[in-house]
Amino acid sequence: LAGQWNSRTSELSVTHAFPCKAKNTDEVDNLLKIEEEVCVSMETQGLTLVGWYHSHPRTPCEPSLGDIHSQLQYQEVLSDEENRQQPCVGFVISPYLPRQLSRESSIGAFWVQDCGTERIPMQLYVNFAQDKYLSQDCMTEMRSLAECYRSLENAIDFESDWQPGCAFVDKVKASLVGKFPRDQVDGSFMTFLQKLLLDKLPKS
């Protein structure tokens, strides 16, 4: 996650997400290469690393012990020593909780308080703001992600049911519709998203 840190107001703004196109079968060297490419892309755009995100597909968006350890590592790297602050946020997204009543995905943000003998994950207050428009770069990145992951053995079949009477594709659409950029009022992006998830888009 990239954005800006305001040390005067202690406010952290996340403006960009950079997906790491990594798979469980990737070797460590390849994972490091992917991470390095993301950092270079951030620097090229004049952005600062301010956090990270990942998903717990079918479990609650509460940080695991591994998440807490990773978050502490990021906090140490991104520490603002002058102000004795650690501007770094961790996001956990839970998109497919099996018994969830709402179709909205659960999103949690956390920071870790290191008390020496105890490391306590602290839930953060987050304010979401809609973008004014959907960029072509964003749509291109979505195509790239879909092409990268749809061939995986454990990839989701979005036409199958998430819950009785609700397919995975409808679950995703319902969760995202309230977060669309403000220029998306004609339904074209919803159509693009559905075709993308169901692999019915022409190859770019």
C-alpha cells in the first residue's frame, strides 16, 4: 500500500494499492523480485510505502500470529525515528466468510503495540473515500491479475454458489458496488467486472 504520512497530524493516507502477483508455488528469489518491482513502481510515481494488505478468504479479518509478526517488521522498517512513530497499517480482507449474512466483504485495519513481552494488535479507525474516476491503468491491472490467478488449481469458480442462491460473482459485485468511483453510474464497469471474473473478456 502506498500513500503519504503526515507526522504533524499523525494521519496516514493510503492512495494506491500495488498487488504482488505472487503464488504459493513461487520460490523465495522470485518473491523478492516481485517485491522489489513494486517498490520501484512506487518510487517512480513519487509514492511512499505506508502498509500492506492480504486476505483471509474464508476466515474472519482478524490478524493471525504471522500477520502480527509481519506487521511489526514493516513498522520497524517504516519507523519515523524523529517523531518516534511507526506509520504503517496492515489490512486484512475477508471476502468469502461462509456464514456471513451481508454480501459486503469484511475489512479490518490494524497496527501492533510492542510491549516487549507482549505484542498487541490494535484495531485502527479507517475512513474510506471514493475516487472521482476509474483510471485505465486500474482496469489494465485488474485484467493482469485475473489472467495471473485464474489458472491456479484452487482458483474460485465465480459461477458457483458462495451461499445458496448467491454465486461468487454476485457476492463480489454486491461488495464492490458501493466503492465504485463516482464516474461509474452507467453500469459499464459492473459489466466489465462480471465478464472479467467469468473469463468472457477478449484477450488484451
